[in-house]
Amino acid sequence: MTRTARDLLTTTTAALAPDPDANPLVPRIAAGAAPRATLAALALEQTWVIPADRRAFEHLAARAEAADPEVAAFFTTLAEGEALAGERLVAFAQACGAQEASYEPLPGCQAYPAYVAWLALNAAPADVVLALTANFSAWGGYCATIATALRERYGFTDEACAFFDFFAEPSPELDGLAERAVEAGLDAGRLDEKRAHTYGRLLQTYEAMFWSTLGETSL
């Protein structure tokens, strides 16, 4: 039986699900044990990640536009989402007292957007759709936990939590775009499942590195 795009998305996401212990920081935030300085570092690292990812997604959309319009639509929507997230990030950074002018980004946190940029330049766009969608599942769960903790443990306002709310909320539209993009890639023979899995594995590894690096700043 031929697998559908939905089957492939589901099985890949399950196969690439991170180890529960891969993220040492989010449980500390959930318990209210992470210092505000670490939350400020999280905000400041994201001020580098968000615009970098937006530009990478725009480049992927441009690469896919002629041959794979469904794939291009997925990345265009992602880029638009990053722009909205960047607007919401401002309130979180202000609530943390983040000082951008004096902050030096951490290499372990910036490995993730650097790899997304590598994918934008080198990977087949349809493969990146599959890899990113698998990664987003873990990221969304982390954001949901943080949004709750910021309100209940740190007393942050809804406005200050909006960045994490944005990523935590399910997006049926994005899910549908991902499914159509993967289906188009499969139909055209432009999706390499093995490579997509490799890209997804590396994304999850860099995601874990992001959180473990930030966690070390709390020690």
C-alpha cells in the first residue's frame, strides 16, 4: 500500500520525537526554578533566531516557487509567521529586562538557525518541509509549557506570553499546507525520505543543543 503524505508526516514526527530528557531547561521553567536572567537570554537568543529563520524560509519559498508551488506556499506562510512572532517577542524581552546592546549570542543556541540557513541553500525544499514539520511538534510543546509557566510561576502578562502562545497554538492551516507540500513532493519524485529524516534528526539535535546551552547559563 502506498503511503500518503499524512502517513509520512505522522511516522516521521514520531520517529524524530526527542528524548524526554533532551531538554533540561523547560522543566526548570515549568517549576519556576529558572532565573529571570535565563529567560532574558532565551528572549535575546530568539531575537537572532527569528529573523534568520524568516529569511531562510523566504529563500526556500523562492527556490520552490516555479516547480513546487505547494512547497513555496508552505514556506511563505512560515516566513509570515516568523514576522508575526518577532513582533510578539518584543513584549517578552521587555518583561524579562533583556538588554540587547550588551548581549553576546551563544554558539550552542545559534547552531539551529545556522543549520536552517544551510538547508535553505543546499537541501531540496520538499525534504525540508518534512524535516521541519517533525521538529515543530517538539517546539510547539515546549512553547505551551513555557507559556503556562510564565503566567503561573513568573507572573507574566498575556502580552508578555504571546510569543510562546503563538507557537503553542495548533495551526490546521499550516498542517494542511505541509501535507499538500509533502504530497506534491512525493507525486513529483522530489522528496527523499532518507535525506529528510537526516535533516530532521540534525534539527532535533540542534534544538536540544539550544536548550542545553541556555540551561548551562542557569547553573
